[in-house]
Amino acid sequence: METHEPRVHAAWLPPEAFRSLGARRVLVHGEGLLVDTVLDEVSRACARYGGRVWHSPSWDVDVDLVLALRGAGELPNPAVEAARSAGEAALAEIGDGEPLGEEGFLLDRDGEVTVVLADAPAGLLYGLFHVVRLCAAAFDPARPPERHRPALRRRMLNHWDNVAVHPVMGQVERGYAGGSIFWRDGRPRGDLARVRAYGRLLAASGVNAISVNNVNVARTEALLLTDRLGDVAEIADALRPYGIRVHLSVSFAAPVLLGGLSTADPLDEGVRDWWVATTRRVYDRIPDFGGYLVKADSEGQPGPFTYGRDHADGANLLAEALAPHGGVVHWRAFVYDHHQDWRDRSTDRARAAYDHFTPLDGRFRTNVVLQVKYGPVDFQTREPVSPVFAAMPATRLALELQVTQEYTGQQRHICHLGPWWGEVLRFAPWGPGGRTIADVAVGEAGAGGGLVAVTNTGDDPFWTGHPLAQANLYTFGRLAWDPWRDPTEVLDEWMTLTFPPSATADPELVRRTLHEIMDDSWRTYERYTAPLGVGFMVHPGDHYGPDVDGYEYSRWGTYHFADRDGVGVDRSRASGTGFAGQYPPYWAQVYESPRTCPDEVLLFFHHVPYSHVLHNGSTVIQHIYDTHFAGVEEVETMRRRWRTLNGMIDPTVYERVAERLDEQVRCATEWRDQVNTYFFRKSGVPDAQGRRIY
Amino acid sequence: METHEPRVHAAWLPPEAFRSLGARRVLVHGEGLLVDTVLDEVSRACARYGGRVWHSPSWDVDVDLVLALRGAGELPNPAVEAARSAGEAALAEIGDGEPLGEEGFLLDRDGEVTVVLADAPAGLLYGLFHVVRLCAAAFDPARPPERHRPALRRRMLNHWDNVAVHPVMGQVERGYAGGSIFWRDGRPRGDLARVRAYGRLLAASGVNAISVNNVNVARTEALLLTDRLGDVAEIADALRPYGIRVHLSVSFAAPVLLGGLSTADPLDEGVRDWWVATTRRVYDRIPDFGGYLVKADSEGQPGPFTYGRDHADGANLLAEALAPHGGVVHWRAFVYDHHQDWRDRSTDRARAAYDHFTPLDGRFRTNVVLQVKYGPVDFQTREPVSPVFAAMPATRLALELQVTQEYTGQQRHICHLGPWWGEVLRFAPWGPGGRTIADVAVGEAGAGGGLVAVTNTGDDPFWTGHPLAQANLYTFGRLAWDPWRDPTEVLDEWMTLTFPPSATADPELVRRTLHEIMDDSWRTYERYTAPLGVGFMVHPGDHYGPDVDGYEYSRWGTYHFADRDGVGVDRSRASGTGFAGQYPPYWAQVYESPRTCPDEVLLFFHHVPYSHVLHNGSTVIQHIYDTHFAGVEEVETMRRRWRTLNGMIDPTVYERVAERLDEQVRCATEWRDQVNTYFFRKSGVPDAQGRRIY
């Protein structure tokens, strides 16, 4: 542990969150690394709040809470045994006899005793955190039995952390929370206590896998697979007590870079042997290693195209090496031409993932997960959902979200992403009432690719730069456990944990105020930034703040085509790039026409005149003015509301958020004025309400 | 000397340039460090081309060339003495009895002997380089006597070199020629032979002063004044043999940063004492130290405003400390609000230097030189000449030029700046026929502030990145010696030296081709970039390539206000910012009206409709299209012409230029298409010639 570490914020696990549990008499029954973790957690809570703890006692004790592994045998304790039996009976009833699995648990009340049962230690740990979340309600005698199992087997965070500081991207690519938790200046950061604390927070949210280095793999990072594997093993050791498995981003060119081979051709025998042998050495060192994450043939990263092979060849090469050990390959579908010519209107970056990958459906090995960004372009505040999810039935697809707020305010703006992710997860690509994106990610019998997100965490004392951005991380974990949950309910859960009752605060008032600030903050952010789904309009490079033409003449394939008459990208089949036709018929038809296309993605699919009338009755140009004025007013209201919390919450949190709200007001005003002025100069149409446009 | 230094290009001093001199019998007469330099130069040339050299011989010799200090005494050589007497007689006749001064010389023919006379060793060195430039013509029996003295006493280059690599600006701010000649990664680069070679080139161009570190002075660089003064002294030692004095950019906060004082208030007694004592120590170490260069209260640099003092107080503080030693302060007039609000149309950055400094006229000590950028904004391809030059008659004003091509193609584009500098120097701010900018820089009896330029040199093997950019450096030196010279004549001089006759080339053909490529290259660059003097439209930050709106909503005060109806900045007195009124009456009136304002700066002074008809008969919008199409065609012609030189010149030069011409064609095309598309989208006016606008 380093000295002089600034005090690290407890996030959603403040000691007070354990207040109800900690005052109880608790019996833990079972053995294993994660059972020890449960014991540690319970012991710490009880030491603070006056409770007591026993571990598989050989004498009779009176208890309020039992946390037991089902196979751990009987105890000399009639009351406990009765409670366990009651739990087993309840499980048989509500669980249809299915096992709880590696991570599931049962919660039941039997008279005065609360029982948590699990098949495996990880389940017991998740059960413990469930008791923490429920607080006093876990001990409510009238509580009916509950069975919990994660919908998704793998709930994964990707760290875009560089080991060596990248000359452009720094220590963490798109990181807005200080440095890396794992790395600093080319070496491990050396604070394994912080890594363990991180694992604890993640486990309490539901996350069970992380990749520890950036998908853009440079020379130093490539070595993690071989020479520097020990650094990865140390992280794995620190996270294992919280049930978190470690994955590694690897370079597809590793056989050349590290192995000294002359090729990385996936069909070359020597290359295959190299991956098999290298992977075996990884598992020798880290037996529960998760697998590889690969960004190939994208934005300069090497890949199978170099050898005239396709991405199924590439992914299967690594999958074959991982299969004997139970590992998976996460293969990113983010492949597009990043040297596009803005003059060329026929190429459409939105089409790229579909065009590249759907022909390969069915060709990937079963331990390949194709990791698909939620939208067809790049993590915008609003995009249509990627059509790839409806087009690869024979491939395990993971939904890739971005918790780090690259395009959504960079943790200087409050932008709670839960509602957006909820919309994505509930989107039914085959039409209303059909299967949803959540269903695709879960897959048949849970065989889907799961949820993956680029994390927003760093070595910042608040973990996420903006203290309220912790909610995005927490929400991701909870949605990955149960993608059908209401994100606002999750947000409430986060608030209850993070802002416990205190002597100076009315917890209900705090919660209500936080809801007023956060619930609609994503839509507020959408209002004052790029309009109607057109995307980008951000400052190139750092992606922060407005620059309407910033990407308009660039090589990145991200244009809005605004001229004096109108704005938007024609992606229809009839007259545009044809992207709308990548959807199944229902949506292909809806998106095809500006008459039926939903307002919020109108400019993503159509180039329309400024006078075009939206479904909401406003013209496009008036909508731009109205939403931009409204958005800034809403941010000002946010700031006013936040100020009412002064003195009621942790002052360090209060101050940090207050500072960032000042910046959010400044930046939102800049967005409003630049966007309004830009479109007024182009269209010449005055604001119907005569407000100030510069 | 480091090993493995790539071979450094000889620039305008290839051995062949000495071919005529080197075949002669040469007598050097006099003593001194710079006389030794002359001897070295002559000896090297004669060793190569078969000539002979004597230094103040005590016996009679036959000679073709005498280089003699006037006060060096008689020689036992009747022919030489006769030639010297003839020279003295010629000097008396053409020089009106005035001394030659520290740097002047006389060139005369007496029968078979060419005589160079000088009052001081530096004059002898400049005389030698004149003989080199003249080549065989220096030995033409019919050559009449010539007397040369620099119009400007100080001919200075500013290096924006950082000692430590700056996180944003790198080793050299706005440097496009590799690293620094002086510094690398926080320490001296350690190649004093290269520094000496650099001094030799500069002396042959006429430059006699350089500042060795960036005007943005960070912590490491501040230390050059005190702890690291030895590093500066080493550079001074290496440059002294070529008559080049070293200046230092200092931080106005140095008394606080380095001296541990609590203030840097220029009226504080302790601060004055600190500067006096510190400056004395500088001169103890470097007796011919030139002085200080200061960027104060500008773009984040500290300055007297912090203490409620003005810039005269600030500059005089340093001037007072330097005065006893003969040093000068160069005080930059580049002070403006760099946190401007783009919504605020009343503030005008163009006004800033005038508004800040003209009230101080007459208050600066005589050893203060106010260093004023040629234009009111920032080194654009085209700006009106700064009105400050006509507004401070009681202040020594230096004209600051930018040899490094920050906004003019960054030494990837051929852009010969001589014609532009010529226009600036010949501009008559009080009206046609009146005194010019050159006259102001020269001043009464040579008391003006001289010429200063930000250099384009670095540790690149060609010194300047683009081999043809050497011409800009050479031209600056020659214009600083004689600001009334025709820049194209100087360019011809540079070509003759740099591309000597060879076995494979017709030197006339090479020269003619180079003239075709370079003479009009600045106007070509102007054609394909920002139109009609409006400026900027460059990519923010790196300032390379087009981004029409790149600075439109920024804090830098650089806007074009293009909307669907028109473009340009109203700087008139009647309806605009009033900047036009900063000129004396003649130009104030000319610039005031779009009817009289010259086309090339129309959009600098006026916001006009796209349909506005220029003096050249074209509309603004058609002019934009026409010049942009023409500019690219001209660059393509440049490239074609360059290719005809393949095999005729040094292949490394050929290849480097050929590569950069490919980039220039690409980038010019990008400029054309982005600018044309931008204005077509805004104006909706089609090209009258129906050419392709994307």
C-alpha cells in the first residue's frame, strides 16, 4: 500500500450500508476463498455495529442470519437446520428444482431467522451483498422467499488502461477519473489494496470479469501476455476473493511481436502452436484466467486481413487455444474504414459492422463472443441500436456499452446513462413485442454473449471523477445481472446505498433531490448537444464540448451534411446509403421514411429541410433552438437543486459535484450557443420565440 | 560531436560556393577572433581549390585578394599597400568619410587585386561572405568600388526552442525541422560543432543575434538565467567566432521563481536589485551577451499587470539592469485577451497591440525594443500591416516576422515568404510616398528596433525540414541587412549559392525552374487557403490544414462570421470594431469602405455579401471558387516542374522535396474542397464554371 493515498471514497459500500447486518448475529457455513471473503465482510460489519459472527460452529448458537453453502453439511444447531430446511423447501417450490448455479442464491425467512443458501461460494457472496442492499428489509418476517440468478454468465468491464503512458491517449484512453488503478508510467501501480477494494465494489454491483489493459495494444502492453504475465497474475490474485476473473487484451500480431515468428497468419501451423503454448503458460500461472479481448483490423490495430484471412479465422485461432482451459475470446465488431474521404457519400461507417460480420455468422467457435457496440457508429448520446444484433443468430453476441462518458460529458457532466441503456436493452429489433436486445445478449439458455462495458473508473479518490458517475458503473453491473430491470429502480438502489441516513440529512429529501437531478439527465444532455440523433459535433480528438463542423470534413466517417437548406444523413434504401435496410423488415420500413422515422433518430436516417415538421409538431430548426434553450435551463435547475444539499451530505462529494456543475453549466451554454448560432447562420430562420441567438 | 549524426546539408554554403575564392592567392591582414574565422574559411577553400593564404606576412607576396583591417598597420608588400591605398581613396569618395562601423566593409578592385577593407573583424567576415556570393564577379577588373553597411544594427532570430520537451508544444514550439539545435530532453543537445555550423550559415546570411529559448518560459527554461547559465555560455562561445550574440528569453516572474522573492513588482526595490545583480552575473560569464526577450502578460506568461503596473514599467525594469552592459530588452507587443468570448463582437483582437502600447509611447528606456508582429493578429498568410508601426514615434520598434511556417504550410508546403515580407517592408503607413515599415525599423540614424524573426531551423539534416524553406531563412537575413532589397533578387542569390553548377545540371535551367516554382509560391498558398485576408480557417492547435470553422467559436479572437448571406469581419469605424481607425488618415479612409479597401484584405475589414463585386470584377463567392481551383492547379504545376529536376540536383534534396510536394498537393486539394464546399453549402451559389464542388 502506498503512503499518502488520498482517502478513497466508499462509493456504494459505505460502512453505514452494513448497519442492519452488522447489528445481527450471523452464522456463516461453508469453506472456500469466497466464503472467507463473506466472513471478512460480516466480521467487519459486526465489529462496527455490535453484532456477532460464527463460522460453522460446533456448538449451538442463536442467530438472526445464516449464510450457508448447500453442500457444507449439517450443524449442531436445530434452529439453523430448521431454517435451512425451510429454505430448501422454498427453493424446491420457486426454483422448479433447477440448481442455483455458480452465482445464484436463495433468500428466505424462517421465523426469526433470515437464510441465504448458495450452491457455490460466489453465490454466497452475492447473497451477502443482497442482504446489504435490502438492509432492514432483509430481516422483515413477512418477506417471501426470493431466488436470484444472474441472467448473464459474464458481466464484464473493459479497462482501456495503458501500461505505458500513450503519447496521445495518456495512461487511460478515454479515462476521466485520474490514472489507472492497475498501471502507472509503464509499470504496475503497486497498490494491490486498491485493486482489491475495486474488486469488492464491482462484486457488490454484479460485475464478475474485467480486462485489465486497453484494446489498443502497444508494445509494452503486448508483453503482458508473456514476459509481464506476472503483473497480470498479481491483479488476478487481488480480485479473486471477490469472484472477478481477469481477461487480457492481446495483439493479433503477438506471434510476430513476442514470438519472433515471421507471420501471424491464423492458418499457419506455427502461429497456432504459438498461441496454444502461450495460452497454456497463461493458465499455468492464472488457472481461472478469463480469456482474450481483441480489437483487430481497426484503427491501426493488426488483424487477419493482413494475411487475406477473415475475422472468423482470426477469432477461432485464439478460441482454439483457449478452449481446453475454458477461456473465451471477446472479438470486437468495431471494424470500419477510418481513412474515409468526406467527399465520398456512398461509404457509410454505420454499415461497417454489419457488412463485415454478418457473412461470418455461424463460423465462429462456441467460445468466441462477438462484442458489438450498442449503436452502429460510436457510443453517441443517441443512435439507433445496431442492426447486427438481429442478423447473427448463430453467433454469441455481447452488447458493448460505454460507462466512461467519452461522448456524454466526460464525467464533468451529470449524465445518468441507465435510461439510455434501458432503451437499448428493451429495443425489439424484429418489431414491437418480439425478442429484445436483452434477450439476444442473454441468448438461448443463457448462452448469449452477455454485457460488456468500457469502464469509467480510475485512481481518482471518487473512483469515477464525478461522484455521481459512480451510479453509471453501479447501474451497468446491476443491469448485467438482470438486463430487464428498470434502470431508475437501480438508480434508487444506488442512492440508498451511497447516501445513507446521517445526523444532518433527511435521507428522503436527499434521494428525492438526487432523482430530480439525475433521472432525466441523459435526456437533458441530449437536448443541449447534437440534435435528433445526428451525432458527433464534438471537439475533435478530445471529444469534449461542441464543434459542429469538427468532424464534418474528417476521415472518420462522421458527418451531418448541414447546408443552408437542411441537415442530416440519408441512410434510406431508396436514396441513401441503404443502412436502413440492414434492419429486419419492421424497422427497415419505419426508418426508411422521414414520415415514420422516430424524431430522436431522424437526422441519423434522413437529410431533411430545416422546415421539416417533426412528429412533435415543431420544425427541425425550431426543435433545435427549443431543445438547446431547454437543456441549459435544466442544467441550471440541476445546479440549483444540488445547492440545496449543501450540509446534508459528505462535503467532499458536495464540493466536487458543485465544481463540476459549474463546468456543466458553462459547457452546456457553449453547446447551446454554438449549435444555435451555427444553424441560424446556415438556415437564416429566426427563433419563433425571439430568444438571443448570437 | 555526436557520432552517427546524419550528414548535414550545406545549405547556402556548399564547398562549391567557394570555388572562385578558393583558387586565388589571398592575404588576410589583422588580428582578432573573427579574423581567425576569416582565415579558417579562406584556408579551407584554398585547400580544396588550389589557392594560397597568407596571414599578415612579413615578406613580399603576389596576391589576388586582400582582406584587411584598416587599423592593422602596413605590410612589406608594395602591391598590397597600393591596393589598400586605392581602397581607402575609393572609400573616402563613396563613403562621405563615414566610418565603416562594426560590420561594414569596402570592396574594391585595384588592377589585378581585389581589396576588402573593414574597420572591425566582423566587417571583414561579412566582406568575405560577400566575395563568396559574388564568386568570379568579385575578381572582375571592371568592378566599381562598393561600400556595404547593414541598415539594421540588430538582425535577430528568435528560437522558440524549449529545453525540456513541452507536453503540448514539444521540443520546439511551432518547429517543423526536427528537434532543437541547442536542447534535447531537458539538457543541452551537446553538439557544439552543429551550433558553430549554424552560426556560420547565419553569418553568411547577415544574422547577428539569436535568442536561444522559447518566449514561453517554463520552469526549466527560466533557470537558464541563473543555475543553467553555463549552458547559455557554451552556446555563446560556439557562435562568437561568427559574430553572433546570444539573447535569452526570460520570465518576468524570475525574481519569484528563481530569486525566492515574494513579488516581481517592477517598482519594488528588491526586485530591481535582483535583476541588477542577476544581470551582472550574466555579463560576468558572457561579456557580449545581447539582452533579454520577454513575452509578458500574454497567453499565460507572467507580467507587470499582476502588480498593477504597465508594460513600460516592466520593460524599463529589465532595461535598467542591462543598460550598464550595453544590453537590450526585446519586449513583445503580442498582448491580447486569449480568453475572448466569440459571442462578444465588440472586442477585437486586431486592436489589442495598439490599444495596449500606443499610450506608452515615449515611456520606454532607449535600450528597450518593442517587438511588433507584422500584422495585427498572428502571422497570417495575409494581414494588413500592424498600425502600431505608425503610432509610436518615440519608441524603438522592431518588425517581427515569422520564418517558421506556422500558418504558411509548416515547411511541408513550398511558400517562399520573401515577396510577402517585401510588401510589408515597403508598406507606407502614412500613405503612398511616405516613410515605410522598413524606414521605421531602421529608424533615425539607424536607431530603430531592427528586424526579428521566429526561426524555422532545427536539427533536421536540411536545417529547415523542407530544403527549399532554407530560402526563407536566407532571405530574412539578407532583408535584415538591407530591408529595401528586392526579395526575388535575394532568392536568386540563394539559388546561385545553394545549387552550384555540377556535371549533371544546367545551372541556368535549375535556377529558372526554381524561380518558376518558388517566386509566386506565397500567392499560390494564399489562393488555396483562407480567402481575401480573412485569416485562420486552420486546424486548431496544430494550425496545419483546413478547418473553416476551427476557430469560429473559440476563445482566440479569430473569427470570420460566415453565414448564409456573407462573410468577413466589420472592422470599420462606422459600423464595426473601429480597428480601421487605428491607421493614419490615408489608410484609415481606404480601409473604412469596402469600395476602396484592397481586395486582398477585404474580409479582414468588412463583412460583405457573397455577391459583393471585387475590384477584380469577380464576386466574392466566385473569387473563392476561382482562387481555390487555381491554387491547386498551380501546386500540381509546381510538382510537375520539380520532377524535371530529377537527376540534376542532390538526390537527397530532390527526394525530400518531391515527397513534400506530394503532401502539398494532397493538402492543397483538401483546402480547396473544404473551403469550396463550406461556402457552397452556406451560400447555395453554384460555381459559374460548373466545376466539381463536393
